[in-house]
Amino acid sequence: MLSTKSGYRYIADIFLPNRCALCGKVIVWDRLICTDCGNDLPETFEGSLAIGNTVFAVGVFYYEGNISKLIYGLKHGRAVFNFAELGAEMIAERLRKRGIADKIDIVTCVPMHRSKVIARGRDQAAVIAKFTADKLGKPTDLRLLRRSKDKTEQHKLSEKSERTAHAQAVYSAAKGHADISGKTVLICDDVITTGSTVSACAALLLSMGAEKVYAGSIAVSEYYKEYENKEYIEV
């Protein structure tokens, strides 16, 4: 389901039964997760990440186990939109908790190349951004940044220096992008590992006139568990 509007969700449930975002069990049409999963959520990330060019970034789950499988499904065509909406709801809650939600002007996402969007049928970061904007009551602009066609996949690069260089090379400001001068921008992605991609995209947004950039993702690297008692983690 790609809408949080109750009427749409009710009608969609008639043709495609609503399922729990985490376990896949059929549930009532207006719920995102079943009672069992609600009472036993996977371990969540409660801190903030200090990523270059952002004020900070928030995440929800650790990228491990069933969460990594759900994110893979979101990327590659399975109908797991309830998972994206659940993650967006939790991103929004973390931003509210930190007093940031009302300061955001625009929500955008880390861009995917058009050919990959066509091949997969969706851009998972764009899906997350749309749901997050809806939860925050903010507008989206998913045409601020672009990604050039490139066969190298960021998640397959092991060294942070490689990830940084690659991200800086493939992302750029989109032609004819909207004026974001003085705006506070939230950029969304599915997973934050080293923060290289978010940092590169945030740098571009700042160069385009944004005053501040925050970031949110459904998952962060399980590496950050080592710092789970620290509120602000340098990436």
C-alpha cells in the first residue's frame, strides 16, 4: 500500500489483504503490524549519527536478520510498503522527540538512477521519503538530486574512503532543480552504513542553498550497536 489515506487503505484491503510489516501475517486493514510484532519489535537504534554535512541523522532498526530481508524486499519488488510506512512513522517520531520535525521544510531522498528504478519498479528511498513527509505533514521534492549511471554498487565497496569517492562521483544537483535557498531539508535513505552517501548528497544540498540538512533511514549498520549507550555517534 502506497497511501496512508484511510479510504484508500480500506478499499485496497478488499483486493489485497493487509499484512504485518514485520512478519507478513494478515491483519486488520488499518494496522501496520500485528499485536505479536508490536509487543516484540526487533532491536531499535535510539541514538543519532554525526554524518558530515548534516546536523545529524536518525535511524530505526539495525540492518540485520529479518530487517535486512525486508529492506531487500523493498528494493526488489516485494509488496512490503507497510514496512516502509512503519519505518517512516518511526523516523518521524524520532525527529519530533528531538524537536526537529517542525523545522523541516522539504523532504527528499538519495536518488536512484532512472534505469534502475524502471528495472526494479520503484525507488525504495523515494518510497520512504514520501511516507516520512506524509507523517510529518511536509512537502516532498524528489528531483533535487540525480545519480549518474554507474555499474558500481555502493554497498559492495568495503572501505569508507572508496564509498566516499564513489558517492562524490555519482551524485550531482539535478538540472532545473527547485530553489531551496534557506530551507531545512530532510534526506531519506533505506540504510546508513558509513554515511558516505548521505554526506555527499547533503554537501550538494548545502551547495544548492539549503541552510541545514538532516537525514533519516529505516536501518543503520549493526556496527553502531557498539555505541548503543551513546546518544551522538560520530560516523
